[in-house]
Amino acid sequence: MDRIGIAVMGGSGRMGRMLCDLIRDSDDLRLVGVTEAPGHPWVGHDPGRMAGGADTGLCVTDTPAAAITDARAVIDFTTPGATVAMAQACAQAGIVHVIGTTGLSQDDIAAIDRAARQTTIVRADNMSLGVNLLTQLVRQVAESLDDDYDIEIVEAHHRHKVDAPSGTALMLGHAAAEGRGVDLDAVSDRGRDGITGARGRGAIGFHAIRGGDIVGEHDVVFAADGERIVLRHVASDRSVFGRGALRAARWAQGKAPGAYDMLDVLGLR
């Protein structure tokens, strides 16, 4: 079997290490490259040994082009700047780019979309099957209920997460806004503190919890007088995101250049 060569960005991080393990244990994938930021202590060393495991025969590099020489796909859960640079490198090489990075600005997304004119890019704020199904449910419920039902999105993550609301919370917010036929930016309500006044009708509220080692929890609450509907997803193991990303990398092989997401991968669009 011709295994698909996969390069992993940010190999020392929680997601990076887990992805390397999943690829190692796969029957149809092989690890062909690992990157880290310039100056990182892993650069120039074998990622397996640095992670406390068996040697992989690879050296971690801080140069995107060097990591993707033998790759057919890149898995990327890193930082916005690194992701945009890798998107450009993948576009030049014609390599699939699977992006799970969050905290991307509109300018970052525009740059990624430009790269997608030349190669296949799958980008999602959350790669899990369950979350993407939840997104569909949120859109359907929001479409069915009027503004008598207030929408609040509550998310919880580990203490090390640097962006808030989470990319998944925003993804769910966009789904709710689409269901109601409104622009999320126009109705988003964040960070209440002090005397804020009564809740605005039609607003979509966001709340972020950070603590411990929480992998990811998201609740979408539709609250009206006399009843509440709560749609919930709990991730207890971050491997659900890695398995989704690898599924996307497999799916994207041979697809036409363009910007795709997990709904495309899962056949839900």
C-alpha cells in the first residue's frame, strides 16, 4: 500500500504529539515531516526521541518547505502567522493543507482562501464529527425558533488556551446566526460585566471558562419563558480532533483546489 505522507506542524505541542502517534499507528499514513518555531529546542532533533519515545528517523525543522518535501498533506494546529505561511508553502507545492488553527483574523482567512485557489485546503474550527453534527442541529433549531428564545453559548477549555471565545463557540454562533438570517457580528454579545442593562432581544451571548485540563465543552442554550433547550458537546480526549484531521487529509487527496471544511469531508453539506 502506498501510504500517504503527512507532515505535522508544531510537533512538540499536545496536538502535534498526538497526531504523530496517530500517524505512527495508522496502516495507510506515514510521518514525513515535523516543524517547530525557529529557536525551539526540538529543532534539529528527532521528534520521537524528544517526546520520550522511539526514533522516527526525522529531524524537526523550522522551515516549512523542508518539512513538506515528501508530504501529500500537512496537518496544522498552530498559530495564525505560522498557518498563513504554511498555506502559501502548500499552495506553491500543490499539497493538501488541513487547518485546525483557531484565532485566525479575517485577513488571515482571506490569505488562506487565496492559497486555496492553487491547492486543496480543509479548514475547520473544530475537526470532530460530533461538533460538526452539533453545528447542523444549532442551525436547524435557530431557524425554527424566533427571538423569544435567547441564545447563549458557553464554552470551557484548559488553562493554556489563548483565544476566547473558542473557534468552536464562534462556529456555533455563526450557525445560530445563519439559522436566524442575521449577521453574527451585529448580534454578538460578549464579556458582560457590571451594570449592563437588560439583555438585548435577538442577541447571541458568549461566555468562556478556562481552567485545569478541560479538553473542550460547548453548550448552546435556547432559553425562553418557561423552558430551555440545551445542545451540548463534550470532548474528553483531544484525539477526536486528530482523527478528524486525518480523515480530512485522506478525503482531500485528489480533490480540486479550493477551500473546504469538515461538513464537506463528512458529506453534510
